[in-house]
Amino acid sequence: MNKSNKYAWTWRIKEEYLDEYVRMHENPWPEVLEEHKKAGIRNYSIFQNGNQFFYCFECDDVKAAFDYLSKSEICQKWNSITSKMVEGSFDLSDENTIRPLKEIFYLE
């Protein structure tokens, strides 16, 4: 099977932050969006099912993109707010951080 250049994971958002999390992502800071584009992230979508969120984007080099974003001052500010909202961690060295989903099907 061919693989895409998509990257996906899920997170649960703590119930007490659910409305705030949704509001922030319905109106993201333009600077954060620009940093994601500069990092090489494109076609980024987030889908909601209750307090579970599904994240999917395309990127040619995820490691380089995450490294770039981790050094971005505006993304650090955004993450300092949103990291308290997720059940998990934004720290890529933490075992409870983003766990990519295995791609099992891709239709070009």
C-alpha cells in the first residue's frame, strides 16, 4: 500500500475547557497559522466528537516541522494556553504526548 504524507492523532479535551478550546480553534491567531505554514504543515483539519478531537495534516517532514514550531515564540504562547486543556502532553519527550495514528488505507 502506498503511504500518504498525512499525520494524524487524537486527543481528549478536559470537559471544563471544551468550550474555550473550540472557541480558540474557531478563531485561531493568524500568527500561529503562519508559523504552521512556515513549518511545512498544510491541509490541517481538526474534527470534534464530544470531547475527543481528531487532528490530521499533511507534511513532508514532521520532525522538522515540530522542531520549528517548538522554537516559535507565538506557538509556545498558544501551547501554554491550550496544553492545560488536553488530556496528555505537548512535550514530545513525554511518553503521553502525541501518538500518531497508523495509516491503514490511502486512496490517491
